[in-house]
Amino acid sequence: MARRDRVDSTARRGTVDGQHGYALATLPTGGGGGILSTIGNHLAAKAAPYLPPWIGAAVLPPAVGWGVHEMWGDSALSAGLASAGMGAGGVLLSAVTWAVSGGTNKFRRYRRAQATASVTAGMGWLTCSVSAGPFGHPMTDLWLLGGGLFAASWNVRQIMRNAHDETEETDKGGLGKLAEAIGLEKVQVKNAKGNGKGMVTAEVFPLPGKTVEDVQAAAPKIAAALHVPSSAVTVNKDPDNAGHGTFSARVADLLKHGVPFQPPQELGLLPTEPIPVGLYADGEIWWINPFLAEILQHLLVMGVTGSGKSEFARAVLAHLMTRRKLSIWLIDLSKGAQTIGHMAEGVDWLVTRKHGGMREAKAMMRCLPGVIAARGDQLAEEGLDQWTPDSKLNAMVVWIEEAADAVDFDVLDNIARTARSVGIWLVVSLQRASWKNVSTDVRANLQAAACFGVDEASDASFCLPDRVTESGAIPDWGSDRPGYAYSTGIGIPPKRWTTEVRGSLTKPVRDQIRAMILAAAPYRDPLDDVSTRAAGLAYEQRTHRGTNRTNTPADDVAAASAELHTASAYEDAMDDEMDADAVDPALEEAAAMELQDAYDDVMAQIPAAPEPDADYARLRLEDDVPDADPDTDLTFEQADRPSTEEARAILYGQIDQWAATNHLTFEPGELAPAAVAAGRKRGWLQKELKALVNEGVLRHDAHGEYTIVRPIAVAA
Ligand SMILES: Nc1ncnc2c1ncn2[C@@H]1O[C@H](COP(=O)(O)OP(=O)(O)OP(=O)(O)O)[C@@H](O)[C@H]1O
């Protein structure tokens, strides 16, 4: 309390000084004594705080001395008795002064000596003045000399305190002692204060020879001395001052009984509104705001099984699922319905083992580069550097649970690099990520982190920035403290990165969350046309649709898909809980062998070494096969050779058939039977595929594969 008073008085001083500067500037310069008067006033104001000891020394001794002399100085007996009593009282008062003004550092020791000496001298003088009276020699001399010395010595103390040389004295209390006890005596601890919610913070200033790193290294010892977990003590460096750090210790856990889910204030908020996802250890709300951050930062969520990742996902998604201008795509091939089943309505495209499986997960990842490119073009057209709610595009969230099982990290890297400027927030959740299973590039592109309990400190170092783990914020509690984490980026102020958080618990309000998501359906905008068109058939034929189901597909997709969709393809898929992973591998292998045989047959008919003088010697692979030699017995094949239109119809028919059956990715070799049926060769096929890519019907993916983006309107 005394410390707070001092801090307040310092603050007040600061304010007064600040005002003083203003007052000086606005003082009238003429009249009432002019500049001399102004200077006089200024000096008087400066001297005022130092006058009380002088006034006390000037007034008190003669007044009290005269009083005691008048009272008891008449007779020798009364004077003797009074002097004896006052002498004993003086000794007692001096002892009390000594006792109550104790201290461990040199400033407090000086203050104790000064206070005790002042009391002793004053009481001694008073005792003598009982019989001798306050006036006359040597009492007046002693008063003048002693009083002057007393007042001057206290002024010196005031000056030193105002120069902050005594700050160490005022603040080096319990924490200072603690620092000394663990060998950090060369560190000043200032402004230690508790927030009344279990958090103690202080500023640390290492003296010459020590660094903030030394204090960080001692954090576990401080934690042990305070009887708290080592992660409860953190020491942050000041980015602007290497000689300053901030210490904080969580001495009580207010979150141990869980954090209730905080619902959105209203339905239909924009994606750029902050999301409350839990509480900090000091009771403040843990907000995240990915879409408002200057740069959209993709998020890495990490933690061992049972550490609280799924609860976190539910808390974040529950909010996002009530927002307009936002579409959520989610892949969860590990737990699926178990994690998010009751919230599935809010996900625009949900891929689980039972809904689309690995095939659809891959299809989603494959279509994303096209979506990103189309959104980039749209934003450029709108004159936007990055997505904002002003764009006609929806913000998008692509959330991948247990990403290591679901996606190729090379693909992910490419998506992560390009997605952020087009308003696609990527969230990747992993039980354990390390440099072995996640490449440097992917890690570098996941700039925000929510690190729940991990088994080893090195795992936390992978997830969290160095400055966080160096401060001692290491959640190496495994699954022992579910829901507790450290979180960085996505709009969280850096000074909060080292404060423990606990996510809200959605389990108890599971039904209410479902009801809330359903109630928000009218506010949910369907995915914008640009992204829809670019996502193509993979999106159009997705197994699951959420509250964005009112989506109207782009015209070309709609026209073709009307033909391609069997009436209840979607419902059937849902009813059967189609599991793409369940396709019989033996069947697939047999089909592949058949295709390979057909392909080999075709290729076998093409001479390996054409005769240089033959009619076909100058033909390129893309050219049509010339009329056959009349002598050859192959003439009947040439007679049956389909026209160019017919050849294309065969090829397009095959592609459309695949599109209708959700076989959206193929290798060129798979079209060999169609090429044979069309009486064409590989060159023609390549040319046709290229043309289809240019028209946006197909996309040429990595490793030579093609993805069907939209069906072809066949004019057979
Ligand atoms: N924020 C929280 N507050 C209180 N308890 C929590 C919190 N988060 C999780 N838990 C408890 O921990 C259990 C496991 O949490 P959760 O399923 O979210 O872990 P997980 O990290 O997703 O595990 P896995 O990797 O196996 O899916 C929950 O059932 C719940 O009882």
C-alpha cells in the first residue's frame, strides 16, 4: 500500500511537473512584478516541498520546549521527575524508531540511522529543556545547530528520492529478496505488483555484468522458490531496451475450473470482428482476429492428444459459423464427426473419412491454387492489395485437422504462401510437428501459433517463436492441463504472447452451439461466384454442404451439372456415408492394367524408327494419321476413323463421364482407350488436353495429372 502511495505520488509529481511546464509557458510576462516575480514564483514552487523539515525544526522545539519547561520546570523535584520520564521515553521512542524503520539495503539502513538519530537528539534536547528552558545558552545554540542539521539531512533524502536513487529501496521487497536468494542480486526489481487475479508482475533491470537472459535462465529457480510450475514464471525481453525486462508469475490458477464458452454478441458479424476464444491467466479475454491483422497469418495449432486442440477448434469455428461473408472448408480425416459433427451445418465443405475421404481431401487441396489465382485476379480488379470486407469475395477459412495424415506438405506450402493475400486463412492442426515432418518452408508460412500441451520443450520451440520459449513460456505439460496454451499472432498483441491462456469449453453447451449455428444460417453468404467457379466440379460435387447451401453455381457449371448430376447423387452419398478409401485396390489395379495394355497396343502400332523416305517421315506426333498405304491390311481401320468432331466427342464424353462420377483427377494415360476409339495418337491427345486447359475445363497439376474443373458442353 505504502508502495502504491509512493508510486501514486511519483505519478502525481510527474503530472504536476508536466502541468508546470504548461503553466510556465502560459504565465503572463508583464505586470505584477514581471519576469522577476515569475522567477520568484517558480523558485518558491520548487522550494516548497523542502520547507516542512525547516518549519518543523523552527517551530516545534521552542514550542514544545517552552511547554514542558512551563509545566515542570518550576521545582527541582518535578523537573527531575519529568526529565527522567522523558529520558526513558526518548530511549523507548528511539528503539521503536529503529525497529520500525528496518531495511535490507543501504538506503533503508541510512534512513533508519537518520530517523533514530533525529528522534534521540530531539528527545535529548527536550529532556534538557524541562529544567533549562528552550531559550538561552546552550539550548538555543543546540536547537539552531541540531534543527538545521536535521532539516538539511531530510532535504538530502528528499532530493535523492526525487532523483529515483531510492527506487531500489522502495521496490526491492519480496521479489527483490527472492532475486537475491537465487543469485540474482545484481538485478533491480521495480514496480512489483499483483493484479488481484493471481498474477504478479515486475520490471527487472539487470545491473552491469548481468543480462535479461540471466534472469530468464533463473526463471525455473524463481518458479521453484514460489512453488509454482516453471511455465508459470516468464521473463520477457524489452525489444527496445536490452537492459530491461518484464517478469510475471502466475501464483494462483483462476482458470482451473474451466472457461465458459462466450457466444457471439450477435449473429451475422463480419469476419473482421474479434473472436473471444478463452481467457488469459490474469482474467483478460483471449481475443483473436485473423482477418483484421495487418497480414493474414496462417495458424499452426499443436498439442498432444487430449491437450485441447479440438475444443479450441470448436470454440473458434462456432463463432465463425455465425458470420456473414465467410465460408469454411474443413478436412478432418482422423476424428471427423466426433469433433465437429454437431456443427457440420456451419461448414461449407466438410471432408471426413465418411464424407469424401482422402479423395475429396486431395480434390480440395488441388482446387485451391486455382481458387487462389482467381481470387487474386478479382481483388486486383477491385483495386485491393488484400482481402477486406469491401471485396465481393467471401473470406475463407481452410482448417485442416491432423494435417500430416491428410495433405502433402509441398502442396500445403504453395497454398500457404499464396493464400494470405486473397483472404484465405489456413489453419493447420498437428499433434506433433518437428523439422523432420514439416519442412522449413511450410513452418515459415504458418506465422501464428496456438501451442497446447506438448511432451517436450523442443516441440514447443517448433511451434512458438523463440522469444516466447526463451521467456520461459513452454507448455510442456502434455495432456495434464487440457485447454491451456500459449498463443501468438492473429491479432494478439506481442506482450500477451507469453501469458498463459485457457480455451473455452464448448462441451457443456454443445446443443446451444448447434442451435446457434442453425439460427445463423440466414446470415451466411454463399461462397462467391469467383471462388465457386474456380473451385469447379470438385466443389460443386462435394459430399457435404453446410449453411452456404443456398449457393448458386456459376452458369456454366450449373448447366452442365444439371445433366451430370444424378438426381440424388448428394443425398445418396450422404446416406451411404460413402467412404472413398474403401475402393477395392484389386479392382483399381485390374483397371489400370487394362488401360496400360490398351495403351501399349496403340503405341505398338507406331513404328519406332520411321523410314526416312516414307510419306509419314515428316509428320509430327500431333498430326492426323495420313491415309494408309492401299496395300496394307489396315485399310479398314482408316475407313472407320472418326472425324475430328467425332474424335472430340469421344474424348469429351469420357471426361464428362468421369466428372459425373466424381472421378475428377486423371493421368493422360487413362485416356488412351478414348484416343484409340477416336483413332488418334498421343500427340492429338496432348493437343486436345492443352486446349481444354486453356479453356479452363481442365487444370494441369503437378506430376502430370489433370483435374476436371468443369464439365464440357458436348456438341456431338
Ligand atoms: N479448454 C478446456 N477446458 C477444460 N477442459 C478441456 C478444454 N479443452 C479440452 N478439455 C478436456 O480435454 C479433453 C480432450 O480435449 P480435446 O479433445 O480438445 O483434445 P485434442 O487435443 O483435440 O485431442 P486429440 O488430438 O486426441 O483429438 C476434452 O474432452 C475435455 O474434457
